Amino acid sequence: MDPQREHRIESPSLSRRELVAGATAAVVGLSGLRPESALAAPAGQQVGDPTRARAMEQAAAKLLSEVRPALRRQASFPFRSSERTRWHWTVNTIFPRNGVPLTSMTVRERRAALELLETSVSGPGFRKAREIMSLQRFLDADPTLYFVSVFGDPGAARWGWRFEGHHLSLHFTIAGDDVTSTPFFLGAWPTRPVRGPRPMAREEEAARELVRGLDAATRTAVVFRQESLTDHVTQNAVRVRPLARVGLPLRQLGARERGLSREIVETYLGVLTAAEASALRTRIDRSGFEALRFGWSGSLEPGRPHYYRLQGSSFLLEFDNSRNDGTHIHSVWRDYERDFARHLIR
């Protein structure tokens, strides 16, 4: 892989049912780890998740107690450190990361790190993360070059941690019983590997189905540019604002297109824990799901460069598949007010 090109332009797959419904999935390839159902939030819970917060606290404390002292120091940062909001999705040669990579850990230490990740996301989210990591083999890269960083002391009033490497950046902030996991970045290259998982199939295909199913006049309004963008607009900004109001609000689309938009949103929310996904879903719905705007640029053909975004009053979802002739995905979910738990930290 040519890392400069990435900078310039830069296990089985999940089923559609798992992603849309957020169903529990067994962990693949890591025997002994708990399934998501063992840690699921109570039904309907939308504010706070004490069960999950305590489980993350215990898993983080276990990791720090099991890693060697030198690695513990390397992984640990003050909660108020600027490192907490220093993030990227590209390769480590372009953006050198701090923290401790899985590749430097023993088998036992690595298992503790992955237990922390499993505790912090949904079952489908854990599997998707492992699938994205596995794609590194197609790039002649190390699938264990993913870094763990802990901010503050697990169990303190506020603490957090991050799991990050090429095409995967997951941020978790815990304040009491509240868990915040935005921003989060998911990418994939190649998007259609010759074998193995295809971790971001519906994120790509549901949006294409939406645009291709529109009548000519509506499609003209939704497609705001004939050429694809070269990457997602917000990049790795610490804080983002709403982007230009491109495309159309969902209320001007048909029931089928609104359903596909809902599927895209649920596919991304399916990475998060049940309680946090519920809280974000409720926030979106209260502001009006049909007020979300969908805009597309680029080709409508599979395997060709394209970009889309879904934007509402509280969040922005950007999906770009422009690099490497439309076989290289970058996508990010941003919350205007709650990224890095800004709403809980004053």
C-alpha cells in the first residue's frame, strides 16, 4: 500500500437483519469473550447506562492492571489532555499515534484490550471493527496496528478511552452513567475484497438504491454535484458545524426512500450500545426524522466514485467512496454539540 496515496485521496459479514435491527451477534474468532446480550441495556432506556458504564470501567481497569508497567504509562493520559481530541483515520506512518498498539501486547494483554472494545460497542459493532481491521491484510499492513489510549482513571467522575488505527476511530467518554461515543469513523479498503468480510456493504448499497430509485426530477435535486468529492468534508476536525444544505429533506422523498434513509441511520447506530443508539435515535426523531437532508454526488454505478451525506439539526453523517476508483470508503458520524461529550464537560 502507498500511504501517501491514502493521505492525498485519502469472520463472516454482518447480515442486513443484524444491522437494521441491531440484533445480538456472537463474537467471531475470540473465544471466551461475552456476547453483547450479556451487557445489553434495559429495554427502552434512553438516558444513562449504568450497567454499561460500570462494565467499561471494570474492563478498562482490568486492562491497565494486566499490561506491563511501561505499556500502562504509554497508554495513560490525563482526561483533560489535548490527546483526547487528537484523532485521525489514516495510516500510522502519516499520522503517528500515541497510546499502545495491539501489536505490542502479549496475548493476554491483547485479549483484555479487545474485551474493553467488546464491552464498549454492540455485538455487530465489535464484529464490524474486527472486519475492518482484517482488511489490512489486503494492503500488506498489520491488522493489529490499532492503538488503545485511556484518558483519566476508570471509575472517576469523567474518564474515557479510544481505539484507533487505519480506517477505525472509536471514542468513548464516560461521565457518571452517561456514555458518549461520538465522533466515530468507519472505513474500508478494499470495499469488495476477493474473499472474507465486506464490512460496509449496506452503508454503500442502501444509499445507491435510494438515489437510483428516484424519478428524474427528484434525482436532479438530490444529486448536488456530478463528480464525487475527494473525501469527507469535515476531515478530523475537533468540532464541526452543519455543512451546506445540499440535496432534499426526506419529507420530499417517497416512503421507500425514507425507509432506505432510516436503514442507513440504523446501520450506523447499530455499531453503538443499545442505550446510546436509543438516545441518539430519540434525539433525531424529536427534531424530525423527515427533516433530515440527503444529498449525493458522483456516479450512480457500483464501483465508481461517489459521496453522500445525511444531515440534521443535531448530527452529520458523511460517506465518501472517491479514492481508488470507488473502492475505498471513509465515513464519519459527527454530533454538533456532543462530540467528545462536550455537553457533559464544562
